[in-house]
Amino acid sequence: MEISCEAMPKPIVTFVCENCGTQRPKWEGQCSSCKEWNTLVENSDSIATTGVRAWVSSQTSTLKSLSEVTFDDAPRLKMSLSEVNRVLGGGLVAGSVILIAGEPGVGKSTLLLQIADNIAREFGGALYVTGEESLTQVKVRAGRLGIAGERIQILQGAHLSDVITNLDNAQPSLAIIDSIQTMHTDDVSSGMGSISQIRECTQVLIQWAKVNEVPIIISGHVTKDGDIAGPRVLEHMVDVVLQLEGEGVSTWRQLRAVKNRFGSTNETGIFEMTDQGLLQVEDPSGMFLAERMHGAIGSAIVPIVEGTRSMIVEIQALTNRTSLPIPRRLATGVDNNRVLLVCAVLTRQLGLSLSDQDVIVNVTGGIKVSEPAVDLGVALAIASSFKNSPVAGDLAVVGEIGLSGEVRRVPNIERRFSEVQRLGLKGCLAPAKSIKHDEAYAVGVPVSTLREALTKVLP
């Protein structure tokens, strides 16, 4: 029997950038979109229309006029995990797809199991799909967390068609996929974990979530640089992208929203990793300042704002004469470029000779701060260490530093002052233009320049 070559589907070979997901008909050394080198990999997909791909093709949408669309607040599943609710913008939205990423061992699977237990107890059943661990391993973790799991159904496997079938049969209130890198479908010819497999499986899960109005949480790996592994287009496909962060030697964990279609991306959830799982931290300010030494040299406390939450963190700095030709500038928890800027201003505007000093800056508790409002705290901590003189312990400091040594205004100053008053501090050095003649600003100590701030806090 003679078989015609034209009857057989011919694979479509393209090259996909692992960084941004851009497709190219041929291999290139540098991606023309994101300008990264050696990121294009071969992607051979057959044009099959069976299985889950056929299911996706069968889903139809109804055409409507924009004026006919009614606006209703998306229903949310509010959990007792208030820190997770805060980051999500109020709870899980029906039909949303959430991607959570983090380094290995940071606590992603622990957090996912706690969320599954919470939803199962309060709203109905949850389906937990594990592709990396065995059922016994998940059971051991659940036992350590004190989770009985009567209403949590668990599936060990990574084939997408089995997952969709079980989702249709169970109709859970929440589905969890741990992790998306282990999922695969026969509709794509490439291997498990490839870009095309991840993209195809995610697209099918998104389609199922929207049709059935069931939220799905998927976990993902991260690269050595801390970015989410896989194609960048994956982050654009999902509704919410969460990042679970934490230092390996610290028990504190931060849950951040990198992308959120249903809320703010400025919110942060604070947790403590214990034997009983991730415990919520209701008073992060008290936690971060609990071990602060009285009269510590090279230490400053700064009120920061993360979304709707204000809290106070301690910034420590250490200066030491270097034995190297070029002094080192090390920063943990703050942007290293901001530390370089502050050191340059201290040297040029205040005459501190830091050219032969190693400068090390750290935010205690393993928390990461991105706002420039901590500039003044970093500067005073460095000056305190250099002069071997402690900053006044009953004062907080906040302000952005300009290149001329001026202290610039920062947003949400009232909320920062409110947190300073709650902790019983006497005052807070802040930009003079941000302080008003109002009772809410009573703790504010106005400063206009870095030199003026240094004079007030260092004896």
C-alpha cells in the first residue's frame, strides 16, 4: 500500500526565545526582540487537532456589544489567610489563573497546601495535582502542617488530559497545579518542560478556568537570576503573578504581587516559616525591631509603605577600612545602585572619606525594600558607622536623597507617621515640604538637607 507524503502532517519547526517567547523561522545567535544571546531553542510542533487541543477549539464565545456588557464586581473567595487575601486584592477571583514562583525550598508547596486546605474547609473541595512529588510526600507534609485533608483530592501525574478529566469530574472550588514545568500533552511533540509544552498546557488550563469559573493556582520554577523560568509570554497569559521570596538562612518570607489584574501590585504579605508551616505575621514592625540593640552603631529605623500596609524596618550599615584596591559596596534588601548613590553624596556633599572603606548595608529580617524613601536611613546608618556614633534610638527617618544632598518628599507620609506613633517613637525625620501643620504630622521633624539630618540625629 502506497502512502502519500502529502497525507501526513508535516511538523512545523520554529525557534522560540526562552526569555521572551518570540518565535523565529530560523535560529539566530541573538534574539531580535529581547537582545539576549543564545536563548533561541528549536520547537517542533505537529499540527494535531486531537485531545485537549480539540477541546479548546470546540469552545465558542458569544459576540456582544460593549454596551450590553454589565459590570459586576468579580466574586472572590476570601480565605482566613489574610496575608494572601491582601496580596491578591481581597481573595481568589472565580475563573482566575494565578502563577506563583519562588526559589527551591522557599515554601511554595507548603503555602499551596495551606491555601488548598483553607479553601476546602470554607468553600468546598480542592484538587491538588502534584507532578514533582509522590502522594506519600504530600501526605507527610500535610501531617506536619496538621492538615487532615478530607475535602482535598490529590492527583499524582503530569498528563494534561488526565488533569482536565479529573477537573471535569470533581468540579472543585480550587485547583492547584504543582508544577507547570511537569505538565505535558500529546498534542505537542516536544519534551516535558519545553517552552511549547508549558505554553500549551497553560493555555488549556486558562480556558478551563474561564469556562468553569474555577480559580487555578500553578507553581513555577525560577532561574538562577530569580526570574520565572519558561517563556516570558507565560506571565502575560495568567491573571496574577506572585513571587514568594526569602533568604535561605532566615525564617521570614515575603509574598509579592508582580502582576495583578484584580488588585494592586504594591501589596506584600509577611510570613514566618515554622514547623507548622507559614504563619502570618500580624505586626511586622514589632517583629523587625524586636532584636534591635539600644544605642546600636550603624543602625537606623525607617517607616516604609507596601501597598496599604505601613511598617517599620531596621537598616544596618558597616564601614571598614579595605585592604583591596577598590572598596566593596554590598547591599542586602535594598538596591545596590541606591547605596552607590548615597555613598557618592556622602563623600561629595558631606566630606565623608569613603574611598578607602568597604560599605555593607543590610535590611534586617530578610525583607526587601525597593522604594527610594529609605535613602535617608541608609545614609545615616553609613554615617553612624563611619563616625562610630549611634543614631538617636527614639527617632525614625524617611526621605529620598537627591544628588545635591537635598532631602526630597516621599508619598504616603501620613501613614508612615501613624506607624511611628503606634510604636511610641518620639519623632520621625522627614522632608520639610512633606510636613503640614496638622495633628497627624505632630511626630514629623522637618529636614531639608542631608547635612541638617546628620546634625540632628548624631550627637
